[in-house]
Amino acid sequence: MEAITGHIRRQTVAARARQWADALVDFGPYNTLLHFKDTKTASLDVTGAVPQSVTSLLAGRRTRLAALFPDTADHMAACTRARSLRRKMVELDEEQGIEAGRLALGLLRVEPPPTRGRTPVPALRAPLLLQPLSIQPRTATENDFVLETAGETETNPVLLYALSRQYGLDGDTEELADKITTGIEECADPADYMRLAYGILQAACARSNLTVELEERIVAGVFSFDRLPMVKDLTSATDLLASHPVIAALAGDREASRALAEDSGPRRPASADDIPPRSEYLGPGRGRLPAKGHQRGPYRLPPGDRRPARHGQEPDHRQPDRRLLSPGQADVVRR
């Protein structure tokens, strides 16, 4: 009976945890991880830049914007976008502690599946691969910038989550992400990362009757999802969540709610009057006298409790102000 109850509780908590995780994910049109839009202030397209410089950037080498766009007009327009994009990255870093600068490799278009529900599922235009990116001004006048990618290239985690939860992608998305990561690690040319990842994901989507299309774009932008660790914890810690009676009751488990109701008898909260006087801490020098056998000396009080000095005299730090002592303590000081 306990095994059946435990199984029911885990199922209940797992279902509610998925709902909690869905509430943390923004599926709306303003999430750039699902609905990317080219803007002048938050994106920089380097798809049509000099191929050698793009390869250098993908390989993790510091690349000047002037090397990507040698034409004067193109370079000026790229500087304007890079300046605005960097300001947005710095703002998120300073105000929220989020490093949101990323280089998106490929944009995946996903057609919405037919649905009979009331809420239609929108089409996706989401980055496929993401790589951390930093943009630094090369000069004080910011007439040129240096771009550098650092860290590992990863599959867009919000894209995989949306494909699984809203578009009906079958299979384990973590295994799919690991398969893409393994393929990228074995690939020697960074320029092939995009097509390799698309081939693996397209095969998985085809098995689920999903229509996808790849835009071979390389775009720098702001892509942030700071709630991802919480989503992973909710979806992967079902047993831990189910073991806690309060969380199980919040998830809707009746047995957990009944157990909490039976255990919620009247309790008298602890107060300061319940502490015995001997257990109260008086602090150093505030009413405690030296114990017998200890070396005797002048009874000193902490700074701030000294006797104020008279006009024209130095303050006396050797003797305490007797007005702050009890009669018994004053007699000890006189001795």
C-alpha cells in the first residue's frame, strides 16, 4: 500500500513540477531564444562578413570589427550596432549579473503543428547553437571593436524545451543535446557546427512529424535565460520534491495534505520570556565579574562606556564610570 501511495505521490509531484517549470519559461514573442528578430540595438549580423575573419571568430580568436567589415560604410554601420549591443550587454551584467552576450549559429524555423486547443502554438525562429561572446572597444572613441568567443558551443536549451513541451518532440531532449555536443566536439571545422547540429535535430523532428528549416545565419545578440537552473531542478528532482511533505501537499497530494493537517495541532511559539536568566548572554564587560582564581585587575568596560573626560583633562581609560556599575561592582573596582 505504501508503494502505491508513493508512486501516486511521485506522479502527482512530477506533473505539477512540469507545470511550475513551464511557468518559468517565457514562450511569448519577446523571448529572443525562441523568437529572434533583427534589431539595430540588440543584434549584429556577421553572416556576410569576410569568411577568413568569421572563421577566426568562430575559432575563439580575437577579431577586429574592421577585419570583418573592411568597407568603410559597412564598418560604420557595424560599429553602431556593436556599440548599442555592448551597452545592452554591460547593462544586464551590471544590473542583473547576467552575461547575455552570445553568438548564434543558425536560426531554426519551426512550423507550428496542427492543434485542436484554444491556444494556437506560434511558429519559432530560434537560435540553434549559442556561443558566449564578448565585445570590447578597441579605442576610447569606440570607432572600432574587438569580438571574441569564449566557452563551449551549446544547443539552445530553451529551443529544446519548447520543442518537447509545446511542439510534441518525442524522446529525451538531454540525450539529443548530448548527441549534438559530441558531434561538435568531433568536428574539426567550426564552420560545420551549424549544419551538423541541424542534421541531428532535423532527424529527431522528422520522427515527430515536425517541419523545420535552417537559416544559415551567424548573428551576435543578447540571449539570456537565467531561470534555466530552476527549470532543470524542477524537472530532474522529482523524488527529492516528493519526499518533502509540504511540497507534496502544494503539488496536490491528498495523503501529504492529510498528514500535515493532523500534525498541525496548537503550538505555543517560543518567546524571549522562555529563556532562563542564566542562559542570557550579557556580553563582555556588561555585568560579569571576574571568576574566582582569575587575575584581578581594573574592571574595564567596552569602548563607549568610558567616563567622559573633564574639560582640559585627558580621558581616563583605566577606570570605568562608576555610575554605570551596580553598588556591588563598584565595591570590587574600589578594591
